[in-house]
Amino acid sequence: MILEILYVLEQVQLWKMKKIYQKSSVICIYLKFYTKGFIQGCQGQLTLAEMQALPLGALVMTFECGMRFLTDYLQGDTYFKIQYSTHNLDRCRTQLKLVADMEKKWNEMNYIVEKYIS
């Protein structure tokens, strides 16, 4: 009976992760809105190099957040509030999936930023 319960819980967990992974592939849609709003919001105060670094900043910050989730998981979940025992590990996996998605779409991300620079 316990094994069946554990199996069901594992399947629910996998289903949740699949839904999160599917959502994570929309990075370029959000990047368009964030880039446009950020560049307009800075009202011409950004240098060309700063604007061109926006995709790299998004990638590095996403990776950093993933590492923070992993560190918290490995140190006993003391910083981020969790709802289940592998919550921070799942968060880490999601962030790393986002990083992998950004790497695949690197040229598209740079094109989006260049479009709003010119």
C-alpha cells in the first residue's frame, strides 16, 4: 500500500514538473514585453552595451536563482519557504530548464533586444 502511494505521489510530481516545463518555453514572448518596457522605462539612460547585455543578464540571473534553490535544498531548506520536501530541487530544475531554453533561443533573444535598440 505504501509503495502504491509513493508511486502515485511520484506521478503527480512528474505531472506538475511537465506543466512547469511546458510553461518555461515561452521565454521569448515575455522577453519582448520586458525588453520594450525596460528600455522605454530607462528613458534613454542605458548605453548600447547595457542594452545588448540584457539577454545575458536574463540568463545569468535565471542560473543564479537556480543555484540558490539548489543550495537551499542541499542545506536543509532554510531560506525559501517550501510546500514539500523536494520543492527547492524542483525549483532548481525549472530554472535550469529555463537556462537551457534560453541557450537554445539565444539568437532569437538577441534579435528581440536589437529590435528595440534601433
